[in-house]
Amino acid sequence: MIPLDLRETVPALESTAYLNWGAGGPSPRRVVEAAESALEYHEYEAPTEEGQYPAAFDIYDESRAAVAGLLGADADEIALTESTTDGINRVAGAVDWDAGDVVVRTDLEHSAGILPWQRLERERGIESRTLETAGGRLDLEAVKAAASDATLFCVSSLTWTHGTRLPISEIVDVAHDAGALVLVDAVQASGQLPVDVGRWGADFVVAAGHKWLCAPFGSGFLYVREGLERERNLVPSAIGYRSVVDENAADYRYETGAKRFEVATSSPAPYAGLTAAIGCLEEIGFDAIRDRIETLTDRLKDGLSDEQLLSPRSYESGLVTIAVDDPEATVERLSERGVVIRSLPGPEAIRASVHAFNTQADVDALLEGV
């Protein structure tokens, strides 16, 4: 399969230059049909066959295995969540915080990587520090300076504001040498770039399926490095039958591995869709996806001046940030022309998210409008 074959099965792309995958990725019919089929089977047939719970658990298992393959992890290291924000909150709730503990983040984080630490600052007395960046770049010397008394670093592998790649492996090395944990927000990378959690060495990696992976809303996932729950005594803030070994035991015991972060019953439909979506992208191949995104973003950047282009001119990702005088008005004007992008809260710019399923015509339509 080639990217344009899959494009033909995405109804949302039929008459629109959709360049907003970093916000939400419309699903191919095959993905929606997998979610619908799972839900129909779960509600119509499973009750009188193996039962609804076993049917759902089979889908959970399949989805964990698919995510593990995507990330280069083991299935036992994967917990199913609802979103990136959900995954970060599950981590934030499991660490044994003391007043004065320090969380370090960059000024490039999405609100998902900001609000949980602000809450802990208010309620638990931790300190949340922000590393300043320039042009979407993080200075490793600043990381080293912050690491000496850090408890946890929260960083994005791919910045949502500039489309730049942060040096995750190097950040992890610095943090681990200082005894700090590292949580990586990989939601902008998963689906457009290869992600290898083993190479990164991070303790936690969070993401969701509803952006570049083209899976349904509600299909999030959390990677927890093997053995970390024992090393750091990770006790989730919520508990339920999915997070314990025996829900009926007089003295409950949490599951080992990432499964202790799964709590209660959830719909199997989003995870069936996630498994199908990962399968679609694997059929195309992530190298082919990356190469096509590079070709299309090169075309877009070639049409922009240095004053307009706020992302790196050389390829790093499908996220391209463009300076404009009035971002909201530009988004509205482009929408009227059938081009879908988004504005950013900072810098004063619009952001195009170019996926492998876009065309040269999509890129040219955007250039004509800016």
C-alpha cells in the first residue's frame, strides 16, 4: 500500500486540503469499521458467547501488542489510556512526591505537560521549573544545570509549536545520571516518525492514537519501563479490578508492570480502531511515511520566506509553523478556501501539519492562501 491508496479511504479528505493532523487525524474507513465491528460484536454477540468482559480483554491485549510493536517495547510495558493528558496524569498520580521535589519541563510543552505539575505544586508543594528555549531548541547545558536536584523531567520528543525534535536520548542520560525520572510526550511523533523507546531509555512515554496514527479519540497509551514500578514504588492514585492481581483478595496487590495503570472498564471500540490504524500505517511503512512527509514539507518550506518560516528549513517533522499577522483570521480565511490548519497560542503563527496522505495540491492550496 502507498499513502495515496489510504487517502482514498478517508472521507474527510475527499474535498478538503486537510493539514491539521497534529490536532486530530481523521480515520480511514477501515479503522472506523474495525471500531464499529468490535462494538457491534461486543454488544450483540459476546453476551451470549464468551461474555463481554473476555471479548473486551481480547481487544485490549491485541491493542497493547500493536502499541508495543509501534514503540519497540514489550506488551507488559504498555498501559491503555484515553489520551496523552490521561497518561501524564496517571504518572503524576503514581510518583511518591515530597514537598520540595522538582519537576522540570520546557516552555514548549502542551498544556498536558504543564497542568498536572501546576496542580502538584499547589496541592503537594512540589516545585515546577521551566527551561527556556529559543526557536524550538533546548540547550543541553540548561538540562544539566537543572538536573542536579530534579525529580522528574517532562519533555516532548517533537515540539508542537515548532516541529523540532528534542535530543531525548541525551536528556535521558543527563537526567538518569542525576537520579531523575524522564517522561516523554511522544504524541506528535507517533505515526509520522519511528519511535524506539529502548533507544530513548525514558522511564515513561505517553501518546494517543487520534493524531498522526489516525485512530479514534479515546485510544491513548502509556509506556512504563520494565521494573520501574518496583524501583520507584509507583502506586497509582486510582485503583480498580484491572489494576490489581486479584480483585477479590482480602489484601489487594497491584499488577506488576504497566497494567497497574489500567483501572476499570472501558470501551473496546477505540482500541480496536487503534490496532487497525497501526496496521494500516505498518502496511505503508514508517520509512515511506517519513520520506513522503519530508518531500511535502520541503515543497511547503520552499514557498515560504525566512521571515514567514518559524520551523527549521531542513526537515525534522511534518509540523510547519508560519508567522502571520492575524493567526485567527488567517485560519478562518483558509477554511473558507477549503484548507484546514490551526493557529497557535504562541508564537503568533499558524501551524500546518503535513502527513503522508496529503498531496502537492494540498500544499499549494495553503501557499496560495498565506
